[in-house]
Amino acid sequence: MKVLHVASEVAPLSKTGGLGDVLGALPRALCQTGEASACVVSARYGSLNPGEFGMAQRLRKLAVPLAGETYEVTLYEGRLPGPGANVPLYLIDHPLFSERPGIYGPPDQPGHDYGDNWRRFALLSRAALSLAATFDLRPDVVHAHDWPTAMAVYYARTGQHELGRRLATVFTVHNLLFKGLCSLGDAASLGVSLQDLGPEGVEFWGQAAFIKAGLKFAHRVTTVSPTYANEIRTPEFGYGLEGVMSALGDRLVGILNGADYERWSPWSDPYLPARYGLPPERADGDDEKWTAALAGKARCKAELQRELGLPPRPRTPLLATISRLTDQKGIDLICALLEADLLAGAEFQWVILGRGESWLEDRLRGLASRYPNRLALRLAFDESLSHRTEGGADFFVMPSRFEPCGLNQLYSMRYGTPPIVRSTGGLADTIVDYDARSKSGTGFCFTTYDAGALAHTIRRALSAYSGDPSAYLGLVRRAMRADFSWAQSARTYLHVYKQALLDSHWG
């Protein structure tokens, strides 16, 4: 079975969040099953130097028909970075991508999208199918990811491609909040038929929503955790599409994202000042063995405090948040907690890393100025610092309003950094709340979206850290031993592909 993945991000080349991580890992995991081969098509953005990843430019150009025009694109060809499976990777090179530094908008203006994203990503979607035909990739399944590449599903399903045969289509919702809106006239210019411009097609409150092209026309639809698959059928999390999601019935399945442990494991991480921990095959040691294995984490903490200008206090619990700075991620709760001093009397430090909405960045700047010895703020997307933060922190705080899957909580567990999370979406599916009496659990959970609930849960974590070192060590051990590798999820995707293939035979 041959699977063509089409996506706007693919780590480590391009990434704003979990979507990029998924595309950097899932295709390799599929190939490692021995039942499928995969290739990935994405875009070459201006901030990306393909040569750094061993990619070479193809001399042959592609003529891609779109919106009544013919776009001439060039290609970069290489292999998906990472060990294991040999996965072909293609980047579409065109000024709509290469002359823009950001993926969705200017990097220095978080939250502001390019006004012609509808055209840019329709071009990526259409070019992926032209590439598959030109280079005779012969895919059986087209797997499109989130709204930017949903039109690949539409073009494949409506025969607007050069492959000359039916294709099975799968569409994955990584975050239903982002819909990819444009005018109905723009959608028509992209090849959406008059019939498909209505409510049963891509129309959404008088506009066209790219994401509906994926939801309505894919043979099968997936999302990135079982709980989120249920949540998006409700008004609270469906964002106006709950009826569409409910109507999918068993065509919609939630498949938990995996963690790429090749890139995220503290015993092999090149970004850490000291490596630590025990690989799964050696993880059955006693407390003494584990204490020795975790010695490197103390050094990571000390180096992180030094790097970020925090006082070097080895016994002060260090909290961390790595995130897009939006209220979806619960950053407003963190701000409210600190502004109201809801952790008064508690000893802690906090590292916050990310970019996002200006009003939240401004609030965090004010808090960093107010608490210079307690809060270290870095307004940036910094891959190496994110690794060092996971390695140096004692807890990872992720109080999301909603969270389709989340990956940082998985990375945090592997790094011995127990997560503090709100139980929603994939966070509910992956974190077991700590119970002091039974000495069970892998993190700390709360349900009510409230700064007070977050503060109470953080106090529980701080108490576990300082009150019983042996119990805290046990918590760290359980978290590090939790296995959320891609192997099982990849097999579930294979099942979905087989269902899509059966569906495609029936039209």
C-alpha cells in the first residue's frame, strides 16, 4: 500500500506545533510496519534552506493548473530526516511559499495570516497530485492533514488530477478551530463546483471553509485522540462544525498521536548539557539505580537556570510551559494565576517559552518584570531550548482550554518532567492523575477551566515534590516508562487506509 501524505508542515524542516511533529514521525512509522510505503509532500518556505537537510533541487518543473492559471513550480527532493525508514520527501517551490518567511503569516506578527493563504495552500494541494502523476508515485491513498491541504482530498475525490484512477482519501483533523476560510467566489475559482459551494459542501456561514472539503469528501476522517473525536461532536468543541462531525458516524475515528522518541529521549538528546535516564530495556532498576540515572537531570536544571537568568536553586521546583501563547493553550489561566498571586507562599520558578497573541505576550512581559527571580520568559520558537527546558524542568504545565492531542506532555513524561494538565482531549487520554495514597499516576490533572483549579493542582504537585522524595521518584519513573510510541497508532492508520480503499471501490 502506497500512501501520499500532503501537509503544510513537516518537522524538523517546518513546524509551528504538533502537526509538524506528526508528519516527521508517522510516515516513518508506517513504513516500519512492513505493510505500507509512504512519501511526504510539503512546501519550501522562505525561512527554510532545503540544502541543510540534504535536499536537492529537481531541474524538471511542474505546470500546475489552478484558478484558471498555470503555476510553474520547481521541486526539492530528499528523504525525511531521521533514522529508520527511507521516506521520500518533496517540497513544492514557488514564490507564494519561498518569498514568504512564515508558514501561515509573518513570523514577527503571530496570529496574522497571509491574506492569500487560500490560494497558496490550494496550490500545494493541487501540486502534490501533479507531482504524484509526473513522477509516477502511484499512491493508493492520499492522506491530507488539516485545512491547508484539505483541497487535495477534494481534487482527488472529484477527479481533478492527472493520475487517471480512483484514489482512496483520508483526512486528519489536527485542530478543528482552524478552518481555512475564503470567499465562495475564491473557492469557485479554485475548482469547487457550484453544487459543492452549498451547505452540504464547503459553505460555512456564507464563506467557504477548506476544512469542510476534507470532512465532506474524504472516504475516512481521523483526528488525533479518542477523547477529542468525541468532544468535537459537541457545541463546546465543534466550533460550528459539530453537526458535520456527528454526521460522520463511524467514518470518524480518533487515533492518538505518538511521540517521536528518536528525537525526544533524554539519554540520547544532543541538545542537553547532560544526558540521563534509563532506556526502556534497562528501566527495571531499583531506586538507587534510578537516582544515579537521573543525576544528569540535576545538571540540566542548573544549566537551564543559569541560561535563563534564574537564581541557581537546586531544590526549588522548576515549572515549564512550552506553547503557542493563546487562550486555547490556557495561557490566560497562567497569567491570571500569577497576577492574583494564587501560589502565594509556595516556592517555585517558572520558564515560559513560545510566541503567540500580543495581548498575552504583553501580560507575560509584565509578569516577568514583576517576578524577575521567579519567571523566565522567552518569546520565541526555539527547538534546542525546548529540549533543554524539558530536560531541566521538574514539572510541565499544560492547562489547555482544549487540546486535540498534545505532544509536549508525552515528551515531558519521557524526560522525567511530570505534566500538570487539564483533562481534555489527548491530555485526558495520556495522563493518569497522581494518587498519593496508592502511589500511582503519571502527572497531575484538573477538570474545571479556572485559575484557582490550576493553582490547587500545582500546589498538589509542589507538595509531592517536597514532601516525599521517594514518592516523587516513583512518579518520575512511571512517567518515563510510559510508552506512547508511534507503532500502535501506525497500525490503526493502516486499518483506516484499508477501509478507505474499500470505500473508494464503491465510489
